[in-house]
Amino acid sequence: GKAVYVESDYNHVMDIKDLEMKLKANPDCNHVMVSHMRGKLANMNAIADLCKKYDAILLEDCAHSLGVRWEGEHSGHVGIACAISSQSYKMINSGEGGFFLTDDPLMAAKCAVYAGAY
């Protein structure tokens, strides 16, 4: 699919109305990547609902939201997977690097192959 950028709202999180407009206007957009910044989470229920409606896979960038919860679950548990960068200015840093977390066995297997684990 192609990348389509979505505006942020006045809380500096993903604008739900703009997301729906972009998904509707771009039927070949099949993934949504939500970046949680500075401990703020967007309305993940609304985003998940739009992903289901438009048949898009939901991914989360959680480098800036470690420890933050959405309805009792840690950030990164709404989508199929989450990425956590550990670049030098992140909460957990290793200079460069990161983590990719998923509970989907097929996604995990594909990522292991891409990372050269097999």
C-alpha cells in the first residue's frame, strides 16, 4: 500500500476524522501506523473500528508511550503489532535499535525471517 499522512488534532494525537477521510479517499491504503507521542494515546477504539471498516492493519509506535494504558491495556496491545525504537533520546535507549512486539504467530515468523533470525 501507499503511505498517506494523517493530521494530528488539538491534543497532538491522530485526528480520527482526518483518518477516516484519508482511508475513504485511498482504498489502497491497507495499514495504519499510529505514533503515540509524549505519553498521549489517540482514541484507539475509534482507530481500531476504522481499521476494521476499511480493512486496514493497525500498527502502533510505542517508543514514547511506555507504561501508558488504554482501557487497562498497555499501549501497543490494540494493533496487531507495535514497534519501540531505542534510539538515544527515547525512554529506553541503546544508542540505536529497537523492539518489534506482536502476539500474531504469522507476523512474528515473518519478522524473524526479515531480521535474519532464521
